[in-house]
Amino acid sequence: MDLRIVLNQLLSHTFRLSFRSGLFLLLTAAFAGSLPGTAQSKPAPDVLVLSNGDTLHGKFVSDVQGKVTFHSDVLGDISLTWDKIKELHTSGPFALVDHTLKTRGKKQVAQIPTGTLEVAGGELTLHPAAGAATKPMPVKNAQFIMDEATLDKQLNHSPSFLTGWNGSATAGAATVTATQNQYTMSGGIGLVRVVPTVSWLNPRDRTSLDFTGSYGKITQPAYVAAGVLVPAVVTKSAIYHADAERDEYFSPRFFALAQTSFDHNFAQNLDLQQIYGGGFGWTVFKTPRQEADLKGTIQYEKQQFITSGPGSNLNLAGSTLGANYMLHLKMLTYTQSLAYIPAFNDMHAYSAYETNTLTFPAYKNLGFSVGTMDSYLNAPPLSVPPTKRNSFQFTMGLTYSIKSKY
């Protein structure tokens, strides 16, 4: 046989063997990489056993003062209390803050233990990656439990300016067409961002933004009576309020603040009131359900009225003494703000206001709200018709809750 033919056949056979072997090795590596227990495998799911014996597989999210959140691929996020849980087994590490940690600053929380969790018989055991397991403790003593990634994010990072906000937006409207034509629109938005964004850490700073407004108009069309043309009459009302505040905390309850606010009230002859000030605040109490703050500032205030003449332009040095209260229940949220605003260089030019809001949840982020705004202005200038010093407003509308995703 020709030697060249023999060599060609040998080389062709060798190439086919090499190609098949390479393809086999490649497929074997790809298949092995998808098997459980390899580097690409997913971590084992956490296991939650309910008190009725039902077992859920998924991801344990957190425990915030007895409120446990567990994510199931089938049911989504579910919230329940420890008395509804028989057993819990986690595959990943979690950080545990117990009731003995009174101060939750950055240094203290950075030293809290981490490990996998085992819950059985109403007691919790933490298994660190190195060292012996902790002594079993009652689950009621575990104030906060979160994963290591969440702990690191809240301790060592801050949300961008556009994230971390919580609050609500409200809108309402009414219209009447009859002998008189009337329409009224009202709305508002309130946003608060506290850093860190979780309650199990002491706050470092807080930023709040708020705007409320209402506008209405009643029109009496022109008509002819006894051969005399009666011109159209238009009556309008407009009330707007906007404010912003920045708080910097020295301790969990004591903070310094800078604030500004703007007010327009057509019914009180007020074209624009501007306030720029700074001071200090104190959190009287703070629980998961309610919080109360007291504040005091020194400020510059400028009042401009619609009517021109004496007293229509005031430059004032004064103060704001205020209180804020919030109550959060399952079926409603109540907020209240009170403020007394004296002027040091004109003792007659003081003012005060009070706002109250009740919000009732309806479906998911939607709810229904009712509110009042009562403002008092002691020294409006003389006008025709005379300006009343007190202004009261009642509003209602639909509310959309804005919740942080940080």
C-alpha cells in the first residue's frame, strides 16, 4: 500500500479521536458545573416550619422586634410572629442583635455575632462560622436579625439622594356646575429619609420635604336683572405650604436642625411668608408605633401681604417652637404638627399653625386620608374686606404610600 495513503488515514483517525475526546471533556465539565455541590450551585434554601406543621422553603429575610419576614418562592414575602413558628433553619449567616445591646451605634453593632440560625421550642441558637454555638436564648430576646449583606450596607454605606425616601402623596378634587360654577383641588406630598434606613440602628441624619396646597374658585356668571347688567363675580381661595428640614443627630434622641418654609394664604391676605432658621430638637419617645419630637429654632422671617400699605412688608427675627407626633396602627396612621412662631422685634407679629392627618389603608399602597390645617396670623395689614386672622381648611382625598426600596 502507498505510504502516503497510510499516513493520511492515520492522521485522520487521530484527529477524530482528539475532537471526540475534547468534545466529551467539554460536555462533561459543563454538566459537572450544573450539578449540586459545585461552585455554581445555588445555596440550600432556608426551612421554616409553622406551628401547624406546614413547611416552607425559601429565604429568611429578617426579624424586627418580633415581626418575622420570610420569602417563599410560591407565596412571596410573608410576615408572622415567633409564636406561629415551630422551627427555623438557615443556610446562610445572619447577624443577631439581642435585648442586651442598649446602644446601637456603628461601633457596637459592628461587633455583634453572626452565624447560621436554628430555632426550635421557642429558643434560638446561633452557630458562628468559627467557634462554639451560642447558648440557646428565648426568641423574644432577639430584637433584630438581619443578613450580613444588609448589616454591611446599613453600617458602611448611605443611600443616594434619590433613594431611601418614605412618605405619601395625596390628591382630591370637587366640581359643581349650577347657578354658580365651583371647583376645588387639593393635594400634597410628604417625604422623609432617615439614614440608616432601618430602625435597629441609631439615626445619623434625617431629611424631610413637605408640600400641601389647595386651590378653589367660585364664579357667578354675569346676568341681567330689571334691565341692568350685573357683572360676573369671581371668588377664589388659594393656600400653599412648603417646608424642608435637615437633622443631624448627636445621640439617638438629640439633634441639630436647619429648616426653611414658605406659605401663601389668599384668605389671610398673605402673599408669601419665608422662614430660614436653625436650632435643636429632642425625640421625647420613639417606638415602632409612635414617635414624638420637640423642636426650637432661631430664624429670619419675611412676610409680604397682598394689600399694599403700612405693615404689608415685615422683616422679623424670631423663633419656631414646634412639636411633631406620629401614631402608626394597623388600620390607620395619625400625624400631627404644632408650631408657635413669635417675633422678637415685633411682639404683635406672631403666628401659629396646627395640622392633623388621618390615613386609612385600602389596597396595597393606596389609601384614603382626611386632614385639617388651622393657621393663625396675628398682624395682617388693614384691608377691605377685613382679613380674618384665623384660617381653617378641611381636606380629603386618595393617598398613595411611597416606600423605600433601599
